[in-house]
Amino acid sequence: MEEKIFYNVEDVMTMLMISKSHAYKIIRELNQDLKAQGYMTITGKVSCQYFDEKFYGLQTA
């Protein structure tokens, strides 16, 4: 099975134990940060690498 590239709202809800509306808000905020850095984003999904870095301080190669 392939490794995920993006988390969807259900993934964020589960990992952070938050409501769907709050998960969408977090995804929007993270995607705004990425857009400001010049990256393309997908509505309703967030880069796993960026999410992990922002929430857990993980640095992936």
C-alpha cells in the first residue's frame, strides 16, 4: 500500500480528536500558509509532511 501524501478532514479529526468544522479550519489555515510560500494546495486536504511538521515537530527527509 502506498504512503499517504495528503491528510483529509477525517484524518485530521481522528488525529487531533476535534470536530469536523475545526478540522476544516485547521486545514484551511495550513493551506493558506503553504500558498503564501508559493505551494499549490488541494481544498479539503493538507500535506502530511507539513501537517506533521507543524503539529508534531517532525522533520521528514
